[in-house]
Amino acid sequence: MTPDTHTTPTPSLPVTDRTRLRRMREKGRTRRSDLDAVLAAGFLCHLAVVVDGTPMAVPTAYGATADTLYVHGSVAGRSLVQAPDATVCVTVTQLDGIVLARSVFEHGVNYRCAMIYATPRVVTDPDEKLEGLRVLTEQCVPGQWDYARTPSRKELAATTLLALDLAEASVKVRTGPPDDGDSPDAGLDVWAGVLPVTTLWGPPVPDPALRTGIPLPPHITKTTGTDVFPTPPSGPEPQENS
Amino acid sequence: MTPDTHTTPTPSLPVTDRTRLRRMREKGRTRRSDLDAVLAAGFLCHLAVVVDGTPMAVPTAYGATADTLYVHGSVAGRSLVQAPDATVCVTVTQLDGIVLARSVFEHGVNYRCAMIYATPRVVTDPDEKLEGLRVLTEQCVPGQWDYARTPSRKELAATTLLALDLAEASVKVRTGPPDDGDSPDAGLDVWAGVLPVTTLWGPPVPDPALRTGIPLPPHITKTTGTDVFPTPPSGPEPQENS
């Protein structure tokens, strides 16, 4: 993988003891824009917390602003009670393909992954909560917040929303073919390459209880057949001296 | 969601303090076969470990046998050194769709999720390691183990493979339409239903370094266009009195 030698100065992700890559450094991305790209492509994360001494990774939805990650936090209930000041980890992973090498040892996965470390702040201010839920909803289905009924005061109170600072994060991305094309294994009669994985929005399925005469809004119909976790237009891999 | 009232006795997942569902109990599945189905459909998991007191969820590959989950464990290096006897959590999540309700509050995700708790055992026996890697490789791309070059003794030694007992696990599955079809919100002029998400294998992309004349093996070509995380033929949801 090409090292990032981008000549235009872009904000970097600060390296901490937690975000310093100890393995597969060549997959590490250090620009703040790399983090933004991974976060922008998804809406599901795994929130890692410790409950009764045991780590748990729980899937939940998120939404990202420039500096804050909002996470649906009901799943973190016990963790927040037991250790409100503890650091948690939010991992966002998009699967892009399986890398088939000549040797099993060199097999791998093409993926985009961001890991964010922060002490979650439980959002209590109603305005921020509403805004955080808007960000989270729009991250998943753009256009839906202005279309569906927004939360009542009671619903807002029943929702646990966590805010995580995006200051400490690591990003790893793997793209491209297997790494054993220039090894002795390249002489083997074994096909090598990538099996791409694409995640697509299917055609909307109406609720059987839907009243007749309610049309599909354009912001929903237009997703059909499109990529759920799109790769940014520039591609995830920085170009050398571009 | 229909409660599981399956009349044929099937092995149940033992309920422990960790696997007892505290939220959304209606999504819980208690049969051992539910766990098997979620594990069989995937090959990527998030391994949650504690490093220097901080939880981390790290994506990695897995393979499942009847009683053991094999996990690529290099990512757990520091955790294993710091707390070799600690329980870890492996979470397998397949995203099936976004549930669009009339109200934002009732929005949700259709998914299949299994969380396994176990103290990982580092596999040291070369035969078990080879077998575990075979299971892991076949879980991802069936047919690949007998096709590609299998690991040398040196490669085997350089691989960290973890074995996790499948005895303690919880399973959650959500399927079907939104839950507010019988609420006052059903009177709103808001479309409601599910945006299905389908993850597909794309056409294989050859390594640019691939020698000419190496054909694509049938076990790879046949995946194109098929579901990466297939729903079991019977569907993930148990039928009442079926």
C-alpha cells in the first residue's frame, strides 16, 4: 500500500498510546479526512464497553458531525452506571472485499475501519438531543428527519443519546490486490485477486399496515440499488504526490 | 415479533447474567440453532477486549464449528498478555435493513446479531491450528482451503488463532415491518416500511500480477451475485407452532 505522502497539508489525527498502530502499520491512515470518510460512509457501529468487568461489543446506530459522534446509547446503560467516566471505543467497519492470495496465509479482507476512543457524554440538553438524533437519522436515511414525525418531549426523554468527542481515533483501510504477486507463490497455478463485496439498498418494502394512497417519498425511492456504504469519490487510498 | 413457541424441543442457549437480555427481550432468540444460523451466515466479527483498561472492538475473521469459534487473534495480542484468563466478547452482526416508521422514535434496524462470551484459548497444537484455519477459510470462501496453498509450518507459527467455547452466547434478531402500524401515528401521511439491505459478492477482480492462463476456479465464480450474509432457508424468525 502506498504510504501517505500527500503534499497538501491536511489536519492529522493525533497519535496516542491507544491509536498508535502496532500491527499492519501500512494500512494506517493519519489524516483527519480519512476518519471523516469512513464515518460518512456508514451508520452502524459497534460500541465497546465494559460491564461487570467483561468487554462487550454492541451494534448500534451513529451519526457524525465535524467534531462529535452521536451514538444511540441505550445499550450502554449498565456500563454508564458502573463507570460513567470510563473510556469507550466505537468501531465503524465497512467490508469491501475478500482478498484471495495464492497462499492461505496471505488471504485478507479489504475494509475501511475507524476506532474512536472517548468518554461518552450523556446528552441531556433537549436541543442538543434533538439535533443529535437529527444527525443520526440523516446519517442513515438522508431526508427522513424532515419527513417523519420528529420525537415528542416524552420520546426524547426516553432516548439515551451519547456524544463522543472525535479527537482520538485511528483509521485503517485496506484496498487492492493480494500481497503475494511478487512472491515465489506467484508461480503457482492458483488464481489470485479480490472478491468485491457490495452492500446495496433494495427496493422499499411497505409496511403491510400502511394505509393506501401514501406515496413513496423521493428521498427513499432514490436509494434503491445504490451503495449503502459508498466509497468516497476520490477513493479511500491517498495517491502518492497527488 | 412472534414469541418462539416452537413445539419441537431444540437445544436452548443457557441464560447467564451476561446473556440475559435486559432490553428488547422480544428480539431475543434462545435456541442453539438461532446462534448457529447467525454464525453460519457471516465470517467477520468484532472482537471486544480490554487493553490498558480500555475496551476495544476490533474487526477480525472467524470460523465456527459445532462447539468452537475460531478467531484470527493477532489483534488480541496485548489483551492476551495483560489478561490471559479474561473473558472476551465476540459480536457477529448482519445488517438486513432499515426500519422506517411513521415516527423517528420507532425507527430501527433489521439485523441478526450474536454475542459470544468466552475466555479465549490460544491454539498451539499445529493440527488444531491447521484445522481451525481451515474452518475459518472455508467459512469465508468455501472451497478455497483445498485450492490455495495451505500454511507452511513457519506461517502456522506466525499465526495467532484463538478458540472460543460457544457455550455462552446471546442472539438477537429483528425482522419485519415497523411497530407503529397500530399506533395513532398510522394515521399520518407518512410512508412506513423497510429499506432492505443486501450484501452481494461482486465479479472477481484478478490481481494485476496474476500470470496469464490461470482460470477462475468454479468455487469462486459461482459466488458472483450471491448473498454474502444469506438468511437461512427457513428464515431467521421461528414460526409459531410450526
